[in-house]
Amino acid sequence: MALRCWIAWLLLWLAGTCLAGPVEVRGVRVWAAPDNTRVVLDVSGPVAHELFTLSGPDRVVIDLRGAELKSPQPDLGQGLVKSLRSGVRNGTDLRLVLDTSGTVRPRSFLLKPNGEYGHRLVVDLYAAGKPATVSAQAAKPTATAKAAPKAAGRELVIAIDAGHGGEDPGARGRKGTREKDVVLQIARDLAVLVDKEPGMRAVLIRDGDYFIPLRQRMQKAREHRADLFVSIHADAFKDRRAHGSSVYVVSERGASSEMARILADQENASDLVGGVSLNDKDDLLRTVLLDLSRAASIEASTGVADKVLRELKQVGHVHKHDVQQAGFMVLKSPDVPSILVETAFISNPQEELKLRDRRHQQKLAQAVMKGVRAYFRDNPPAGTLMASREHVIKRGDTLSEIARRYDISMQRLRATNSLSGDTLRVGAVLRIPGGDG
């Protein structure tokens, strides 16, 4: 009897499998980043696939076993993808062909459903022979940097990271506001303010709607030798009454785990900590150098976070009145001071409306900028323009504007530089006295 029941169940299972039909490809999306292009296939369930490249012309072939294309064939034409073609292979399989603008290195993986999407097959394309880079717009030096003489020192580099992006929309408000869109706008506003600040230069980690893995965000900041990493986010909670801003730094546990990973991973032996290579140091010295760098980074992170939180309190309610600690991946760099700003709760209806408002977005960016400026004016890194307290005159500068930027009186600025009038010469260097107190 038991055997008969088992056979009956097996037959029913096989019949169900046969009736289930092919896996459906229900949509195709593309996200173009500066150094890669991501193609996402929305599928009805897990699907076996093969991936390979062909040349003459360059193309990527994706064979999906037992699948069919249900959605209209989209016109991709973004990033490294010129077009998409499809066809039936072996009577049951789906073949998709991505025509590319050159030779690429593809990588694929499957993603399980989450709150926003169902099953997905992700194909990442990287231009062959080209290392990952930050966008040209983000990496381009400012006019001040070109005009400044070497003796004046270097600019402070502020890396600004807009959370999420591309396939990862982040949190979503009741009115459909997506975290990835809001934080990108705030990040861009902050970058404009940083570039206007004498002695500072902004680097946008993400300057478009595409996804960057968390560890790569850290790495991009380090490639630019950033003096500070600022990650911008919007919070969410099941209780819609939760509201207010928060500022985070890495926890001791999170920093320690990252240091242990670097020490254990041979690929990180050539990492730089404060400009010192680790690849020729013994284990003990590596540990000491990283520990010193980690301690200094946490101290600076906490100092900046405290200043930023103080300014956010002037803009609106804060969720936590003290700087918080957490093990967020983007905060774990041992040699780049890092903070994460939760601007508001996008899950709160009132705060969602504020996050959609351009004036409020700019107020949030201004608050972060004031906090960053306040910290570095008190703690300018050696060798920077802020440490030397010098200003290189640019076209359009006025004495009153320069005095306002540095929070000093025009009288003191004239006296320090022996100026009898307000005439300024482009390229000249003004010495900036201490604040008026």
C-alpha cells in the first residue's frame, strides 16, 4: 500500500513538472555605469543558463534552458550593449544575443525574489582590458586645483556616496519615492557645495542610476585618496511614526573584522595605509600600522559625525541625539574616516514629502557641508590647503565673498595681506588668518 502511494505521488509530481511549462523571461532591464553595464532578466523562476562571448562582431550569448521570451523585445542601446536579439534553440531553449560595442568580460548570477523583484538572472559586462574607474565627471579636478601652486598644498578630497542605485532601489515611501533617487540628488547637492568650498574637492562615488557593490564603494574612495567618505541614505521602519535624522560611524567590532580580513587576505598585502605599503611588512608590523590607522580613522569619523549631527538638529528632528555605531560595510575602511547619514525616514509620510522637496534636499546637503567644514577647519590634515590657510584667487572672487567663506572680517583679511583696497589679482595667494571667534 505504501509503495503504491509513493508511486502515485511520483507520477503526480512528474505530471506537475511537465505541466509547469517553460521558464518565462518577463522583462529585460539595463543599467549603465561608468565602468560596467548590468543586464537584468526578470524570470518566472530559477533557470539553468550558459554564457559565452563571440567576436566578429562582438557579442555575448545567453542560452536559457527551457525558457521563452514573454515580454516585447526591448531596445537596450545603453552602456556596452548596442542591441538585443533573441531566438529559439533546440526547439525548447531561448537564446539571447547581446550585441556589444567592443570586447567584454561577462559575469552572471541568479538572484532570489525580494520585496521589489522576483527571480532574476543578472549579467554584468566589463570592457575587456579596462580597469574599473570612477566617472570622468566625478574624477575631474576643479579649476582651483589646476590654478593652485604646489606650495599652497593639496585639496581635501571628500568622497560622497549615494546609497543603493540601479537594480537596488533601497527603501520606498508610500507615494512611491525611491531612496536611490532622493539620496543621489542630495549627494549631488553636497558635491556642488564641497566644490565651492576653498580647499576642498568632491568625488561622487555614484553619479547615475546604477549599482556599485559595497566594497567597491570603499575602494573607489581609497583610489581617490579621500580624506572623508560620506554615505547618504534614507531610513525606513515598519512603524510609520518613526522619524528624524541619524549619523553613524563604524563600530569597533566592525572595524576590527575588516582589519582582520585585510590581514588575512593576501590580495590586500599591497593596500596602502596612510601612504605606507603593507606588502613588505611582517605580520606584527602590519597589525600595528593597521591598528593605528583604524584608531585615527574612528576618532576622525566620530569628530565629523558629531559636527554633522549638530547641524542636522538645526534642520529638523533627529531620531538619535548621539552619533550611532554600526557595522555597515561602507564604514569599515581602516584608513578613510567614514560617516553614514540617514537623512530622514522615507517610510514616514511627512518626511517622505520633505525628502521629495528640492529645498529640503538642499537644506540637508547644507547641514552636512557645515558639519564637514566645521570639523576640517578645526582639524585640517597636514599638507592641505586648509592647513596652510591660503586661498588662490580665481576669476570672479571678491574680498567680501572670501571673508564670508572663511568666517573672518574684511578688515582682518586686508591687514593680514597688507591690502590697501579691494582689488584682487587672479592667481595671487591670500593668507587666511584664524577665525574672528
